[in-house]
Amino acid sequence: MQKLKGCIIGAGKQGEVHARTLSEIPYVEVVGICDLNKSRAEELAHKYGIKEVYTDHNEMLAKSDCEFVAIVTPDHLHAQVTIDCANAKKHVLIEKPFATTREDIHAMLEAIERNNVRAMVDLHNRWSPPFSLAKRAIENGDIGEVHSGYIRLNDTKYVATDMLAWSANSSILWFLGSHSLDAITWLVNSRVEKVYSVSREGVLKNLGVDTVDMYQTTLEFENGAIVQMENSWITPNGNTAIIDFKCNVLGAEGMINVNTSSHDLIQITNETKTVTPDILAKPIVEDKMVGFSSNSIRSFIDRLIDGKPFLVSVQEASNTALAIIAILESANTGKAVKVQYEHSLASKG
Ligand SMILES: NC(=O)c1ccc[n+]([C@@H]2O[C@H](COP(=O)([O-])OP(=O)(O)OC[C@H]3O[C@@H](n4cnc5c(N)ncnc54)[C@H](O)[C@@H]3O)[C@@H](O)[C@H]2O)c1
């Protein structure tokens, strides 16, 4: 069987999710992996049978005969590698968020379009069964016209203080707000028109991490729907799950509630704590990663092969990033901000 060849840039925690998932697809071969930290790249290469290890992604792009690249660098470092991959004519799977500045978003869209490569952003909650079912119910008209919503996607402090070395270069809005904004935008089926956000800081700064604690944001959509979105990085570490993810969508004839954390499907309790292990994102069943974290990556591969559109278009992902930029501006100025969308480019979803 002719295998689809791919490379990975960024061999961190999420890089391993890509390496593992791709290595479990029989018609894919990961031929190269690159990380500035060579020993980390070597570790994943050894674990997942990847032959070539690099510390310079441009060298990898020049030497490797891969057709696609998974970009799994920190939030603020997606742009240059994406542009270099596009210039090397590689299709790209970019981790969320698409990018964190307007300049980066524009340059990435331009490079993707000019090089005629395909790009998907890993906004993987669209593959999460509760959100997928909610989308279908809304499309079926089960709750009538959507009028409003509430979405909360929070993390425990641990993610900002211990898990991510670069949390001060990002924020809860980029790290998780990109997911919640994409999910609710998908359900509401409209673009965000205007945002008003209030933020608070201090808890994480006192813990030595120079980033904002939380954002409470009102989103007004072009179709008239209004949504309240909460993103916080200061959930107590004793919470039963790392994430706290709740969503409500209210329609003229019904309502949908989603709770993907603190569920009752399995709870494990010891002398000090109860945990509700993840059963949706990346549980291991029969030694394979089976949840929506790997299904989005599998879907990227399937759509590369059959040529059909990706479930998340690059235009939608860049719009989500542009809406987050408006939220940051609103939180900084205390004023409502209209989202400034890019007018052209990148239909290669
Ligand atoms: N889809 C999801 O739900 C999900 C989950 C976790 C993380 N992520 C995203 O994945 C990305 C990576 O997160 P992570 O948790 O793996 O971070 P991480 O810090 O564990 O790993 C990032 C790696 O990228 C490497 N790197 C940085 N610049 C590089 C460059 N120019 N070339 C090669 N390697 C480079 C670093 O050395 C590091 O090993 C982030 O954008 C994050 O938001 C997505």
C-alpha cells in the first residue's frame, strides 16, 4: 500500500498525540519529526518508529519527501513554520489557535492561498460526540432558531503554572477560548459580529505566571444570537477534571445542555481526591487512542485522501482567531469591539 507521508514540527505533549495517532493509521507513515529540543524529538521518534529527527524545520522540509506536516509548536509560534511549510508545498494540520496576531493570520492565509496547499486547524471539539450531536440537533430544527447560549471552558491552575512552559506567552483565551469560541460559533452557525469582554488578573501573577486569570465575554453574532463565554485558568487544582466544560444553547423551541467534564461515567477516588478521567478526548482502548483528539487528526488524513472539505475550514479558524483579537482589545479598552475580518484568501479548507 502506498502510504501518505507526513512530518511533525513540535514534539511536546500535543506533538505526541499527533505522533501516536498518525502512527496508528495504517496508510500513513510519519517520516520526520522536528523539535528545537533534540532529545524530545528523538524520544518520540524512537517510541513511534519515526526515522528522521531534525532540530531545524527548514532542513526537514528541504530533505523530507513528506506530503503533509502537523504543526504542534506553542500557540504564539505557529506562523513562521506554517508559512515555511506552505512555501515548501506541504499541506498542513495546524494546532489551535490558528495564530495570535493579525499580522500572522494575514501572512499565513496569504502563504496557504499562494501555494495552493490545504490547511486544517485542529479545533477538535467538532469531533466531540456531544457537540457533534448538538450540531445535528440544531440542524434538524430540534430546538428551533438559536437565540442565545452560554459556554464555559476553564482549566485548572496547574495548566498555566506547571503544564505549559509558555503560558505567559499565551492566555486562556488563546489556549481554550479558541476551542469554546469555535464550538459555539459552529453551533450558532453565524460569525461573531461584536464582543464585549471583562478580564481579571492577579491569582496567576501571584503564582509567578504573567498572564490573565479569566475573561467573561459577551458575543453578539451576525444572526442576532447572543452568547456569554467564560474562560478561566484558575479552577482549583482539586477539581475532578483538568477542564471544566459546560455549554447551553437556547432556541425558540428547545434547549441543549452539554457537560463534558465532571461526568458520572467513571469516577476514581483515593484517600484525598476524586477524579473523573477523560473519556471523550483521548482515552486509550485496546492500546489505541480513540477519542476526538485523535479523530480530528484522522479526519485531516481522510480529507487529504478523498479531497473533500475539512470539517474546520481555515477561514473559520482564522475568523475565530480574529474574534479573539477583538475580545482582547475589548478587555483592554473596556469597550465593545466589532470583529475585523479578513476579506479574501484561503479557501483551501
Ligand atoms: N487540540 C488540543 O486540544 C490541544 C491540546 C494541547 C495543546 N494543543 C496545542 O498544541 C500546541 C503545542 O502544545 P504542547 O502542549 O504540545 O506544548 P509543549 O510546550 O509541550 O510542546 C511544544 C514543543 O514545540 C517545540 N518548538 C517550539 N518552537 C519550535 C520550532 N520552531 N521548531 C520545532 N519545535 C519547536 C518546543 O521545543 C516544544 O517541545 C499549542 O498550540 C497548544 O495550544 C492543542
